Amino acid sequence: MATIKDVAVLAGVSVATVSRVINERGYVHADTRKKVEEAVKQLNFSPNEVARSLYKRKSKLIGLLLPDIANPYFPQLARGVEDRMQEQDFRLIFGNSDEDEEKEQDYIQTFIQNNVVGVISSTNYPHSPIYENLKIPVVFLDRTPLDSPSVYADGREGGRLAAREIIRRGSQRIAVMQGPVHIRPAQDRFEGAVEMIRQAGLDYHVVQTTSFSFNEAALWAEELFSKHSETDGVIASNDIAATAVLHEALRIGRKVPEELQIIGFDDIPLSSLLSPALSTIRQPAYEMGREAAGLLIKLIEQAPIDQKNIQMPVEFIERGTTRKVNANG
Amino acid sequence: MATIKDVAVLAGVSVATVSRVINERGYVHADTRKKVEEAVKQLNFSPNEVARSLYKRKSKLIGLLLPDIANPYFPQLARGVEDRMQEQDFRLIFGNSDEDEEKEQDYIQTFIQNNVVGVISSTNYPHSPIYENLKIPVVFLDRTPLDSPSVYADGREGGRLAAREIIRRGSQRIAVMQGPVHIRPAQDRFEGAVEMIRQAGLDYHVVQTTSFSFNEAALWAEELFSKHSETDGVIASNDIAATAVLHEALRIGRKVPEELQIIGFDDIPLSSLLSPALSTIRQPAYEMGREAAGLLIKLIEQAPIDQKNIQMPVEFIERGTTRKVNANG
DNA sequence: TTGTAGGCGTTATCAC
DNA sequence: GTGATAACGCCTACAA
């Protein structure tokens, strides 16, 4: 790799002058500029970001920490973040935390060691000292405290929405899947759903789940139907769980949506391709990623922020696992 | 952030000594070591990787370039790469290329500017000069040339396998979806499938697709059935396409697998949760990611390599979109 | 308008 | 065993 010095020598100027032209800072004569630019081109020079980062004590790097990119909800978030960051020439150092506090700390630690200028984190431990002591801006994504900058969907409202829509369409004995207790948004949804069901004076039962993994989803689906065979409506903890429930329901011969309605959460891309297609509460994952990135960029640039907690709207996506509602409601 | 200098002052030694203890290199007296270690702890010091990287002209950073993390096949690959890299304390700078050669070059460029020590790339342009001129090791992933280190699944064999299994189960009028022409593995699968179908003396038709996107998948599925309504077997270009085909087939009342069999490609996590569950040709994405990472690490450490092209096995996963085969074959 | 020189935080080469 | 000190490649006072 050519260095600024090589360019300086070839152009017959000093490194300071080269620096000036590549950074477009300070005065430099048009002729010298041209000479330098030619040397740059000829040597195919591009500045060493590491040296820059060392000198300026800040890089063009952002840390992105997600629980598990293999969970279908997160790739969209990640993509949103990446697209926005890339527009501003920021690059992402990426890590999976597996919701493990120690792993998370290790990542944050190495982020810092690499001079990242900001962090986006989807964590269950936003109040960990590692974040509180951070001297660079952090935006919490999806799983989020209100005292720090964050982007999240309204889980509670999502829960209410799910319950409202499923009740409105006639379900009476509803199973609510309670997602992992340590995941706030999952609990928000759960609470919202329960709140609405109670308000409607209906009975419900709870199926407790402890992760969002694929394999276990199938087990919980089985458990649901074996323990609560009279269920005529399921509010799943997310689309994966919902897909598993749908799968199991069809397997044991339930008619969906005639006898059993199902509502998921997230609206992952595959939901619309299921048969029947999955009705769900959509969270705009991609947009959330973009928003988080945009917010972080503002924070980094110390631009004015209109709101540091950005709540994104949830939305009921009506598809095939819920019945049509009468025109008269 | 505390620097090595702060530690040196606090411990009452020189920076050289501190460097020795944190790198466990050279002689240092037990007592001095203890003093230094205490200072390190007290100041919560951790070395600045940027400074290290500048001096040593190499970092602990790896560049990972994928077409689109939002495409369900890639998160698994990414996860495999990440897990393996993390074991060795390498971090990932991650980018989506959208199969755009220019975007790809930009990323490679910034990878280099950040002193990455290796690159893993899933690209359609492995012969681009940007790779050929790279002075650091590259492992091509999934989409891959044979003259460079690579990890890939045997697409052609996968295609054959899909055709063999669908024929064996009685499909006679097979539709083969030809994936995007610029994506090699997609073409390999296609060719393998066609080869086997021809060999069996059966007729087939081709449905051309130009991307692996969700939205378009539905369109191609429609096209397939409107143009070739007599089809009794579909070899899809991947699981997304297969899911769309399944969705459409059920929508128009085809009985799957009785009247119509479908085989996908990849075995993405959701495939087993479809109804009926999707029969598919599995590529071990996670393991491929791990292998690629392992190979790259060896390359970086200049360890001996037994083979620079690692072909991973494909496998027919029999589920519900294909019929059971008789015991007598 | 341009050049010199010091420093960003580390590591490694020498002396001592 | 330990400590100066010169790099690594870049940027920015400051001087010229």
C-alpha cells in the first residue's frame, strides 16, 4: 500500500500538502493540487484509516451487537442499520451476543479498543455498567430502556392489537404464548395481549416459552395443543412460534382459520408465503434499523435530536390465519 | 481510556515493561509483573487495537462480504463465520454487496484501509482485479472459483439429487426453476437437475428467475402454474422460491405432494415448519461459514492447508412436499 | 501557499 | 531485567 509519503515524494511536495488535498482542508494552489491528485491516482493511494483513527482518536467504525443474526427477525434490522450507515461511509463491526452478558461485554470492549464512534445494541442488559461508562453514543435497538437513546416498536400496543383483532374475529378461548421472560419486548406484547383479553372478559391461558429458537418452537406448539386442546385462538410470541403453531395445528387436523386463529409477531419475510399466510403484528424491522442508525449518526455528529426515544408503529397485517371480520364489525 | 503510558507511570516502570507484561514477551521480574498487573487492573487498561494495528500493520479484523444478509440463506453462513472467528478473537467488519460489483469494490477497499488481515466473500466476481491484487488472503464462500481458496456446496450434485429424488417418486412433467444466471451455484443446480432429468428421458420445462427476492418469488410461482399447468413436480431454485411455489400450489388447489411434488434448495430454518414441510436439498450453511472461517484463519497464520477448495456435501431432506418412495424403490 | 515537526498508543530494537 | 527511542501512517499547529 502506498502511503501519504510516497505520494508526497512522487508529487514533489510535503506530506502536509498531500494531507491538505486529500482532506480538502486549508489552502493549496491549483497546480500543486493537480500534481498531488495525479500522484494519488498513479499510486492508487487511499489513506490508511487506522493511522487516521489513531491520530484523531476516532474511526469510521460502528459497533453493532445483535442477539443472533440467525434469528429471522434480526437480518432485517441489520440490513437497515447497514444501509443507513453505509450512506455515511460508516462501517460495521458486527457481533452476536447470544444474549450472554459476558459475551456482550467482550464485544463492547473490543469495539472500544477499535475506536468505534458509536454502538447500536439490541440487549437485555441496557443498564450494564459497560454501557453506562461508555464515552461514545449508544442507541438501543428493539430491546430498550427509556432513559437512553433507543428505537423500538410498541410491544404493548402490539399485544393489545393482536388480542383485539383475534377477539373481534370470534376467538373465545385464547392461548397466549409468553415469550422469554428476560426479553422485554416479548413481555410487553404478552402484557398488552393479556390486558386486552381481560378487558374483553374472556378466558385465556398462557404457554410459557423460554427462547425464540426454531427447534423449541415445535415443542411449545405441541405442548400448547396437548395442554389446551380447546384453544380456538393463539397469540404467538413471534412469527417463528406462530409458524410452529400453524404447522402443528394443521398436522393434528385443526382447520385454520375456521376453528383456530393464529396471530404472530414481527412479520418476517416468510410469513406471507406460509399456507395459509400468517396474520401477524408487523414491526418495521428494516425501518427500525435505519432509524437507529440515523439517530446514532446524529448523536455522533452532535446534531440536534428531536427525540431520543423513537417508537415505531406496529400494525396488524391481515392474512390467512385469521377470519374475515363482518362489515358491521 | 487509559493508555500504556498511564499504566507505566502508575506502576513506576517504563512503557516497554508494561508492553512486555501485557504481551507476555521477554523477561520481566515477577515483582514488576505484579506491579504492572495491578496498575492495569486499577486503571482498567486494555490496549488500543488501533495503535497496535498501525504498528504491526495488521489487525484482528476480518472483512465479511455477503450479497444480502436479509436473504434467509446468509444469516446462517454469517453466524458460522462469526462463531469461528470469535473463538480466535477476530472481529468482523461486515457489508452487504447486493451483488453490485462497485459496492463490493468499495467494501474491499475500506476493508483494506482498515488493515483487515483476511476477507471472506460471497461474490459473483471472484476474478475482479480487486481480489487478484489483494495482498491478504481471501476465502470465497458459496459462490466460488476453483483457483482460489473457497468453501462451497456441490450444486451440480444437489441438482442431480433433487431430480433423482423427485423422479424416483413419480414426477413426470417437471418444472425446473433456473435461478439468476449470474449466480454460479444456482446454475450448477439447474444444470445438475436438467442433466439427471434428460438422463431419465423425461420432459421438463424451465422457469427462468432473475433474483432470489421474496416478492418476485410469488410472481414466478404464478407464472409457473399459468404457463405449465400440467406440471407434477417442481425443482425450485431455492427454498424461498419453493415456499412461494408451495403457497401458490395450495392456493390454486393442487394437492401436495399427491399431485404435485416440490423440492427446494438450501434447507433454511423455516423449511421444516411449512405445511406440508418442505423437502429440500440441504446445504450446511452454518458449517460452511465455519469452514470458511477456519480456512481463512489457517491462511492468515500460514498454517499448512490440506485443501484449499472445500466442498461440502449436499443432502436430500425428505419431508412433506415429496411422496414416500416404495420400499422396493 | 507550503513545509517542519510533534504526537496519536503500541511494539521492538537496542543499549544499559 | 529494564528503559530509551524509533518506527507505524496520518493530521495539524506553527513557522516560513
